[in-house]
Amino acid sequence: MELSLVTIRDNERANRPLFDGSLLLRDALSTYARLRWPTNTVKQAAREWELSIDEGRAVAAARASQATLDKILRHKNGGWAVALPVLGAVIGEGVDEFITAERKRHAQAALRERALLRDLRALAPARRLSGAEPAPAAAEPSRSFRGRVGEG
């Protein structure tokens, strides 16, 4: 699998940083297209994602409709390769940063769980000696119900 990485640095039309949290999906897609194709952006985007020239113009101008966004994301040349950097720009965090943060969070949760389990195991002998341990449940199920439903 080949990983495509495009870092979208800033939105030149608005003169503001891209990761300030106020970026819209259309703006991020427009910036992505302009960085990917610095010249002939409209025609290159239209050719790459099989859009009409008007749709390509709307992408470049950050006015793409929801149908055009869907068409790009579902296209064989779109999909994750376009969605990941564009959504990362909108969210303000790249996929690699998100995965790293989630791995750390899961590792910390696993450490807490192991520590709790170790503490519970250490408490178990003390509970048995003090008589605080409840009596074990009956091993056999109740025999109050016999036979099948409807049989008497």
C-alpha cells in the first residue's frame, strides 16, 4: 500500500492558518487541490476526479456542492487519499497524530487495568481470612422448571 501525504499549510485566500479550527471542508479541499495542482487547478481537478469544468471551478473556488464532495470522495482517485489530509486540516489534527494519541491512551488504560487487577489479587487473600468474602454461589442451576413449555 502506498501512502500519499500532502501537508496543507495555509489558506492563501483568507490569509489565516489552516489549522485554526475555523476551516470548512470546502476550503480545505480547495487548498488541497491548489497545492496538488499549482497550475491549471480547475482542469486538473476535473480530469482527476471526473468532474465537469464547472464542478472543478467550484472545487478550486471553495464552493463545491455536497454532491461534488461526495463524488470526489467516492471516486477511485479520491477516497482516503483525499479524505485524510482534507479532514485532518478541518479537524486540526492529522491521522498519524490521532493514531499516536489513541495508542498512548490505550496503553495508559491497559496499565491502569493491570494495576487494578494486581491490587484486587493482593486483596483477595486478606478478604478470605477476615471472613468478608461472600459464600460461593451454587454450582447447580435451580430445578424448579422441568420439561418444555406447554408440557404438563
